[in-house]
Amino acid sequence: MASLSRSTLLPQCTSCIRRITRQSLDAGGPQQTRRISKRAKEAEQSIIVKLLKDVPRYGRAGSYVPLKPSIMRNRWFPARVADYVPAAQAKQLKAQELDIARDFSFGVRAQLEEAEEDEEVLAHQRRVRPIEIDVLSPARSMELLDAFVPPTIDFFRQRIEQERDSRPRFGASGAADVLTAAAMAGKAKAHTDAIYGSVSTTDVAQTIRGALAHNDEAARVVLNEADVSFLSGHEEGDPSRVKQLGVFKIEIRFPNTEESLVRNIRIREKAPEA
């Protein structure tokens, strides 16, 4: 009878057996789970490196600090900022309970002061440091100009059309007609080859620099508009521009040099725009 009663109390299905087993485990006490602190996680994800130079917010040269492997691999080790610490040495440092941590306050104020001092030094250097330009000698510059500048340089300008007085004159005297005709003739003669605008030494220097730019050495020639002057065709007292059609000579001369280069400037008529 006792055996029959005990058999009736035992669970008869799989779900009942699973429920009774879970209740017995819960009765034994809550399960303990191991939680890792944030600092411990960071320590597991970091490696110990030895600083080779002072690094602000990390520490002085010779200190041991934790660092992410990616930063050490990609930045610090190639730049020789820090060196790897072998595993055996790292284990020995931990056994000695050496404080291996970043110094977030190291070099912060010093860095700001050095930055301000550097700004003053740079400002002073900008004021007194001369500009260094790798230029050619005047003799070599003349050789390159002679080789790359053609004998004649063409410019195109539009001619100024002459004004003609076609209006009928009534009641004018013969003397007035003679004076008017003389004035018109002189005016027409003065403006026969006149052009709109002018061709200046700036235009000439810019065109020559464009011709020199196709060669690496010739591109180093420093040619300014002050080095160019018109020998003919210019107005009196102004050798920097020509205001008429024709062929004129220019001279290229660098300061403090005896040599000069003479070329022709041909100003041709440009067809008027339709």
C-alpha cells in the first residue's frame, strides 16, 4: 500500500519533472554571476607601453601607461612615441604593484604656455625672416628668354574708326570750310592707326611668362613688368604702353645687368565683332 501511494505522488509527465527540478534548484539559493568593472574591462582591452617622450595627458617619458592596441600599432609605435612592453616584464610590473595609469593632468598647463610662446616666436620669425626664392641667375634667365621667346609677339586690338562729318553745311564761308577741313585732316591723320585701349608692358610680361611656363626651368624665370620697356611706338615720357597698330620694339633688361634682349611687338587689327 505504501509503495502504491508513493508512486501516485511522483510526477507523471515531462513538464512536471522539469518544474519540480527548477523549484529545487531555486531553493538551493540564487546563482552568483561574475561582473567585471568598467576599469577592469578597459584594462583587459589595453596593453602596457613605455613612453619614449613626454605625452600630455598620459605621462612623462619612461612612464608605463595602458593604451589601446590599435593606437599603439597605427600611431604611437611608428612615430616612436612609445615602445611595447614584453609580457614577462608586464607581469613583473603587476607583481610589483606598480601604478600603471594615465596622468590626465600632466603637461596640460605647460602645453598651453608653450603654445603661446611658439605663437610669439612664429610671429617674430614672420616679421624678420627673409623670403627665400630659388631663382635663376640673370645670365641664365636671359638665355632661357632668348630660347623660348619668339622674335615677334603678336597682339590683336580693335582699330578706332575715324569720324567723318557728312552733315551738309549751309551758309558757311570759304575760310571756315578751309579751317574745318584742315582740322578734320589733322584729326584723321592722328587717329589713323589708333586702337581701343593699349598694349602695355604688363600685357607683354604676362604673355612671355605664359610662353616660359611650358618648361620647368624656364618657368623659374622671374619677369616683372618693370623689366620690359618699349623702344618705339610709345608716347613721349611713357615707355610702358603703345596705343596704335604697327610693329614696335621692346627691350627686356634685368636690374643691375648689362645684357638686354630685344624683341618685336606686332599689334594687328582685330576684326570688329558682329
